[in-house]
Amino acid sequence: MADPTRRRGRPRKALPDAPGTVQALDRALDLLDLLAAQPGLTLSEVAERTGQPASSVHRVLHTLATRGMVESDMTTQAWNIGPTAFRLGSAFMRRSGIIERARPIMRQLMEHTGETANLGILQGDAVLFVSQVETQETIRAFFPPGTRSPLHASGIGKALLAFGRATAVDALLDRNALERFTDRTLADPHALRDDLARIRHRGFSFDDEERTRGMRCIAAPVFDIGGEAVAGISVSGPSHRIAPEHVKTLGAVVVAAAAALTEAMGGQIN
């Protein structure tokens, strides 16, 4: 099914160009906006979807790359948002308060469960990890800020899909094949949809070695003032500590932590 929200041509502006705006900068920001929404595009795809000449797009992308705003995969020639863009975005996140407000909740979650606590947000077709409180255990999960993980193969990603807009899964499947990372990855669309239904029913997601063998994760969504799932909190750790018989208990603790952050942000749970 085609994604009805997928943009074609130059991204639409909310307002017309104001007098005195810098056109070259405006076009560069169009490229950043596109790559934030649809990461992994090639040069020709970026040019086609923005309506800009490929030669101009090439110059702008390379200029942005010198400042770390975007980066290119040398193997696939795909372009993505770079670390400098994350740093600038992090400044907004600090101002908006989610990282600061999440920190004590995550620390309490880590101390309660004994496992690493994570905070992630939606970025295109991936989860972007923005904060982590590590356990003191020798063997532990590690997702430093800036790490990205596919939505279908991460606890937070599946939680955001399950509690997000109804069209999000169709859009994801329309844009991408579901990459398989382990023999447990939900690379089949029907298996993924079935799991998302279970997540909605119980209130939390369970990544059962679907991204990395030997590691498990339990996550729950965080909602904004409009009741939209905008972030997720999780605990992650080795499979021998997050055993199947502990999932229900740990899930209830993670759901409570996510609800506490939702309340702290002035959000509401639908």
C-alpha cells in the first residue's frame, strides 16, 4: 500500500518565503528536512523528491557534510542526518526538558531492575537513542546517544509502532523491506503485525534477541500532550538475566516508568 503521507517533490512549506530569506539556505534546510523524514536516500532520490537539480543537491550535501550535518555511506551512497544535526537537536531536547525529566526516572528504573535504562525517540524509520543510564553489571547493553536502531527490531521501535498512528506500519512496509538481524527478527510483515497487536494489548514491547543474539529489551511508549507516542523508555540486558519468566514483572515496571515520564512532560495516555 502506498503511503499517502509520503512527500513527493519539494517539501511543502507552512508559509511562503518571507522577504529577506536566503534561498540557498532555505534549500539546504529542505534537504535536511527530507533526510530527517526519509533517511537513506541516494543523491538522485534527494534531487527528485526536492525538485532540485542533482548538481545543486550534490554541492549542498557536500557542504553540509563538511559540517557534520549529513553523512554518506560510502558503500550504498545513501545520505543520512549527521552527528552535528543530532547535537543541535539535542540542544532542543534539553530545552524541551524530556532528557532532564527522564533522567531521574531512568535512574530509578535501572536501580529497580538492575538493567540498563534507555530513552529513544522516533527518527524516520528508526529509533534514535538520546539518553541512557547504565547498570553496574559487567555484562550490559550499550546504546550511546546518537545510536540508531530499526523500528521493527528494537523494543522502543516496536512500542512506538504499536502505539503510533495506524498508518505508520503500512508506511514503514511500503518504504522498506524488514531486514533480518537474527533468526528471531520479525522480518515477516504478518509476524510483525501480530506482535504489535500483542504489544497494544499488554502495554509494553519485548525484543527477544531480535536485534542482537543474547540480548533482550522491554519497552513502553511515552505520550505527549496530544496523546501521541513520541518517545519510549526501555530496559535492556543479557538474555540470561531478562528471562521469559521475568518479562511480565519487568514489563509492569517499565510501563510505570513510561507513565511517570508522560505525566512529567504533561502528556496524556490514550
